[in-house]
Amino acid sequence: MAINPDLAGRVYPPAEVYDVAREKIREFARAVKAGHPAHYEVDAARALGHADLVAPPTFAIIVAQRADAQLIADPESGIDFSRVVHAEQRFTHHRPIVAGDRLTAELHVDTVRAMGGGAMITTRAEIRALGSGDAEGESVATTVSSILVRGEGQ
């Protein structure tokens, strides 16, 4: 199945809420070898002005990939995940992610470009922190991801 060129401009609804927990931040920090005490010790994070543990910058990928999953699972996309190569990832942070945040992401398909028998797809996940009674949420980060979907025989 070919990649659907009409994906460009599509917006997927916000993905399920991700509750940022202290232990998740610690686990992620250990996994990426982020050694700053603010990732592990509440007092160290508060000394820097944060309300709680602060996540390493790449922690945003956890929330972004939940949004990306909607595109991959969309039968109209034509994407065979076994043929996907991750090409690029960029993060723009509007504020740090901290323990206690309730995050969600809305996925935008920015471009679909044919490349041989495959396609390069660029998406943007707008990550927001939901507050009590806050329908839209505070902007936390924007991630931009490019994937190459290899065509048959590639």
C-alpha cells in the first residue's frame, strides 16, 4: 500500500493523558545517563525554582510517541511500521516538564513527500499540560519528527 499523500495537513486529536511521576523521571534520567540531581532529588529541583523533579529535555518523546502512534495505527495512512526509519527529531521547550504534570499531545502531519517508492513524513506534536478545568492546557513543548517509510524493495 502506498503512503496516503492526503495525510499532509491532518490533525489527530490529543492523545491520552500522560501523568508525569517522579519515578518515571528518575527511570528516564538513568536510561539517558542524565546525572543532574534535579532529575532525582526534589530538594535539588526546588533549589532551581521547579515545583518538583524536572525531567531531562528528551523526556517529551514519551508523550510525543503516544501521539505518533495514532498516525501509525491509522489504516488510511498506508504506513507499514516495519518499513519505518526514524530520520530526525527536534524539541522546542516552552517550559520544563516536572513531576505532577498531566500532559497530552495533539499530532499535526506537516508534510508528506514522495521519495522513490516510499515517503518522508514530518509530524509535529504540540504537548500541553492540563490543569484543573483547563480544556486547552499550557504549552510545554513542541516536537518535530521525520520518518522515512521505505517502499517495497528498499
